[in-house]
Amino acid sequence: MTVPATKILYAAPFRRLEALLAAALDRFAAGDPLRERRVLVTSNRLRDHLQALLAKERAYAGVSFLTLRDLAAELGEPFFRKEGFRRLPALGGAALGEKG
């Protein structure tokens, strides 16, 4: 019995990656269409584009897209909470920048 891969990195020209996305998500589902699958993207614009592309084919449950910033926040949050830090409000960074 083989264990399905938990992470795969694809590197190819963008159009080729687009064509592989649906098949890769199906392969990761491993027979469970509700299985959590996460796609790392470089921008919100790319996320929106890929979500629309997938929606044209069919509905995909359990698929989420994370930008690099989302991933960094998710990975760092447990550490920062433990250290007593809290996330800035949405415009908090802009407000701090104006004070300096």
C-alpha cells in the first residue's frame, strides 16, 4: 500500500501549470472529494484567476488558495501568540507608517 503524497511542487510554464491543476487536485483528493487541498499562489490576482478557471470545469470542495503572505501569517501565528503579540488591524500598518 502506498501513502498518497502530501506535497508536490510543480514547476513549468504558467499555461502548462493551469492545465495540470485540476488533475493534480483530483489526484490529491485520493478518492475523497472533501479532502483538504491547498494551493500556494504568488498573488491574490492569480488566486482569483485559478479559482475562476476551476469553477468553469466543476465545483471543487476542500480546495483553498494561500498567498505567500497568508502562509507566512499562518505559520508564524502560533509563535507570535505564544510570545504575546497580536495581529495588527487591517489598516494598522498604514497608521504606524504615517506616525514616523
